[in-house]
Amino acid sequence: MNATIPLGRIAGVRVGLHWSVAGIVALVAVGLASVQLPAAFPGHSPVGYTLAGLAAATLLLGSLLTHELAHALVARRNAVDVDGITLWLLGGVAQLRGEARTPGADLRIAGIGPMTSGALALVFGLLGWLVHLADAHVLVVAVLGYLALLNVVLAVFNLLPAAPLDGGRVLRAVLWWWRGDRYQAALWSARAGLGLGGLLVLGGVVQLFRQSTEGLWTILLGLFLLAMAGAETHQARIASALAGTLVGEVMSRPVETASGHSTVEGVLRGSAPPRHHQMPILGPSGAAEGVISLRRLRAVPDAERSTTTLREIAEPMERVPTARPDEPLSALLARLSATTDGHVLVLSGRALVGIIAPSDINRAAAERGLPAALPGVAPGPETTEPPPNWWYPGQQGPR
């Protein structure tokens, strides 16, 4: 779930919105302004209802962001890096770069989310009571009460013991502590998510037969849980098999690179295009500055290729997934699936030492007698070699 609209950073954590977040705004704002508030508090102007609905939708997004930010900050305090936070149609996602090292850390990271939502419910409830005592406008009181209720629902729903909900993470931490096997704990948590998702879909179908359109939302939520829990089940099985394997043991090296000051024309001129998905570019010091892809190269107009450098069109490093060679390979699975083409750069400090592609993961899985870890990718070499000298002649690595 990648951000479509970046919002900057909060406490050092990158925050963004997925385009589907408009669904939350529309659902809350339109639902409140046109149905719920007029029915509960009749006699006010359409402008008042509209402003109240928009205010509620905005504060709800703030509540979701606070919930996910709490996960991110506690994760960092427990030595788990955070890629960022994305708000989308069904809430928010804190994208963690690794795994908790102990059951206690896993429990703290998971439990802080519902606790934060519960605290927000108390805050909104208290504010609603205070403004009611101050004889504020009834729609202001209604919005604050509505947000208190929504945060209670968010806290309770997230505590259900099924992945990918926070309660599923809590269940995983408890089972990990009890049984001593983090991967089996993750597998049981994901199976609980499959069960909950199936129940929600079934409940939504029943609602539809009872002529309630709310069943569509329940079915959508259930399908989302089924998809996420299914992915986590697959990931837990692969992670269990790859336990003990480090990134450095399966990464591809040396890495073909290009100089950041090279021009697009200098790279493309006189050779057939390669089939590689991406190539890192290096700065004067030899540190990786970003990655370029064939799609980005071809997007540059012909008239500008002689003056456009690779550095200008490269994906910046802050948006490129990275790993360390001493990281567990199992911790990399979620990071791989979150990339646009499935590649992760491997860095030792700032030095580029390797690259992980989907085929590397599948090859490691195949060596252990497992099916492909990442469906649709062959376990062998991912691509054929590009034609000689296709990349800028000053590149590093073998020819």
C-alpha cells in the first residue's frame, strides 16, 4: 500500500495518503451531512451539516494517523525501522522494515495502537462533554461524540485476535512467548485472520439478503482481511523455511551500476534496451544515490535526453527499499512485496554491496524444497544479460 500523495514527515516518519482515502472522507462526510446528522438533529442549515461532516472526516483521518504513528514510534523505540505510514480506504498502515526481536517488543508495538484509539475516544468524549457544558452548538457536540464512538469501535475491532489486525499481532506475541516459535505463532495468527474474514463476508451476505446496503461494506472488509491474512499465511510459511538465512547469503553481486552524472542519451545511445528492471546510480563518492529503470529512461523526451542526467530522473534513495547483508532474509519478504518491481538494494553503511530480486528469494526457497516464495517469478535467473556496453561505459561491475 504505497502513498499517492506525500504529506511530509511527522517525528521523522514519512506520511502519505493513498488515493482511496477519498473513500473515507466521502463515506463519513456525506453520510453525516446528508443522513445521520439531519435525522438526529433536524432543523439546521445544509451548510452547517456539510461543515460538520467535513470536520468529522478530517478528525477521523487525524485519529487514524495518530493510531499508526503510535505503532511507528513504539516500533522505533524497540529497534524496528519504519518505512512510513500510509492512510487508505480501510484505515492506515504503518510499514515496518523489520521484525520485533522479542515477544515483549512485538506485544508493545501491537498493543499501542488500540490503546491510542481508546485514549483518543476518552479525549473526544471529554471534549464533547465540556463543550456541551459550555452550551456550544449542538453539531459541534455531535461531531465530538461521533468521533469518540468511532475511536471506541476502532480500538475494539483492532483488538480482535486475528491478523492483520492489532489483536492478531497481540495473539502472535503471546503465542511466540508461550511456544517459543515466532513463525508458528505468525501462522496461527494469520489463520485466525482467515476465519474472521470468512465470517465477515458471510455476515455481509446475510445483511444484503436482509436488504441492508451496509452488507457491501462488511463484505469489502471481510475480503480485505481474507486477502491480507492469506498473504501473511504464505509469508509465515516461507519465513519459517528461510529462518536462519541472511540477506548476504542470497543477494546478487557485484551490482551493475551507472554514474549519476551520465546523460540519458549516453546510456541509451547505440544499443538495444536491456531487460533489467532497475539499476542503481552512484554519486562521486561511490554511494548509491537512487535507481533508474527503463521506464523512466524512455519517459524522457528525445529532445531532452542529451541534457538530462540520470540523477535528475532517478528514484531517490529515501524511496528505495534497502536492507543490510546481516539481516534475516525472512524479514525482507514484506519489504519486497511493497516495492514496485520487487528489488531491494543491499547496503553496508552507505556502500552498495548487493541487490535482492524476487528470483533470489525464490531460488533460496527452491533450495529448501519449497514452492516459489513470490508467485509469478521463476526461481532461476530473472533476466538475460543486456547487450555489451548498453550501460554507460564508466559503469562498475563485470562486463
